[in-house]
Amino acid sequence: MSKLGSKAEHWDHVAREWVQKGYSNELLAEHKKKTYLNLIARWADAANARNILKTDLFQEASGPDQFLFDLGQVNSNVIGIDISHEIVGRARSRASAYGVDPSKYLCCDVRHLPFRDNSISLIISDSTLDHFPREADIVIALKELGRALQPGGVLILTMDNKSNPTYPPYLVFRIWMMLRLSPYFIGKTLSLKKLRHNLEEIGFDVAESTAIFHYPHPDGLIRLLERSLRKLSGGKLDNAIRRGLALLDGLEGKRTRYLTGRYIAVKAVKRQAGQC
């Protein structure tokens, strides 16, 4: 079996398992969705974009943290891709239930996009590229996104933040995955400096950068904390949890944001032809 086939099969399996277990972190999902929609509103004009591409459909297939359906309600020309047929199928079903057209949800690899050069005006890549086993795959995907994006188009991209002190060495991730403590494959990521360098080499200008989701690794700890507090309080602490997450968002405005944020986020603009 090819590496591509193995990867697709992995995410097919993850999607089936995720749906069977159910999503038990509604408040974190709500916060994640709100954070992404706010970031997009700050950095792009989604309503007036000629078209929008999102580089995976995992949330749209399985969780309340999806935000592509919301974008689809303000811009009908939305494209979603994923390497997994299972995920694409589930995302299409859920989109229809939301009253959103899923006809442009496609199964493909972000490293080999089925789009013409310069044909996409806004790309949103939300922690997609940090699921590859090699940094070289990240660079290949960045180049492919740059090829498809039109000059002057915007790429909003988030990835795991290596500068967060709680982000473990990759060997730890490998052990987690071997012990099946992670529900899906955790890949390599790039530092903000390296990401910026690669984007500039490809032909982007990084207009803005920040860090989002200011709570520690591993992800399971914050999920367990939310579930425990909600269960023990019978939901009476829900608003307090929301306020706590909102309070943590304030760390984005601090100089230490790249130490506290789980993800780095960049707004990159593709240079016009002939622009240095």
C-alpha cells in the first residue's frame, strides 16, 4: 500500500472512531470555533472573497468546533478538501443538514491540489500541515498552496507551536502514538521563524503573526479538566469555564504570547508577479 493510501486509511479509521466516541468537550469546541472565526474576520474579507479553500474537513465531519459551514452561509463559493473519503462523506452530510452546499467538498491530498494555478483567493489551513511525518512534506504543501493561491490572495495558517514550553520533544509524541494515547497521528511542525522563512522563499509576504489557544500541552489535560468540572458541577460552571477561556485569550496581546499559545498563526499574502 502506498504512503498516501496508508494515510487516507488512517484518517478514515480516526473519523469512524471519533464519531463512535462522541465529542465530549463542547465548551472547548465552542471556544475553538469562535477563535477561528474571529481570526478570519481580523485577517480577511471572507464574505467578498471570490472563493475560499479550507485544507481539511475533520471538524466539519465530526465536531461542534467546525467553522466552514458558518463561512458557507456568508460566501457560497467554499471549497473543502480532505485526504479521507470517510471524512469528506461525513462533512458533506453535515453540511447539507446545516443548509450549506457541500458539492465542492473534495477528496485529495493538500500536497497535490486539483486546482489551477492562481485560482483561489483565500486559503484557511487550520492545523492541517502539522500532521505530516516530515518537515519536507510541510514545505511541499506550502508550495502547493502558493501555486493555487492568486497573487494578492491570503493564506491564514495555524500550526502547533514549538516555542510553547509544554510542547514536548517529538520522541514523546512518537511514544504516545505507539502506546495509542493519541487518537490520531501527530506530525512535525515548524517554528515561527522557519515557517516565515519558507513562506517568504515560496513567494509570500507574512503580513501578521500571532499565537492562539493559550493553554498547555498535552491537549488531553485541558479536555479532562473541562469534562471533570462540567460533570462535578452538573453544568453550573459552564459560564465560568467560558469566562476562563476568554480570560486566557487575553494572553495573545502579551509579549509572551508565543510561549503560552498552543498554535502559531500567520497571515501570508502571495506577492504579485514581478514583486520582490
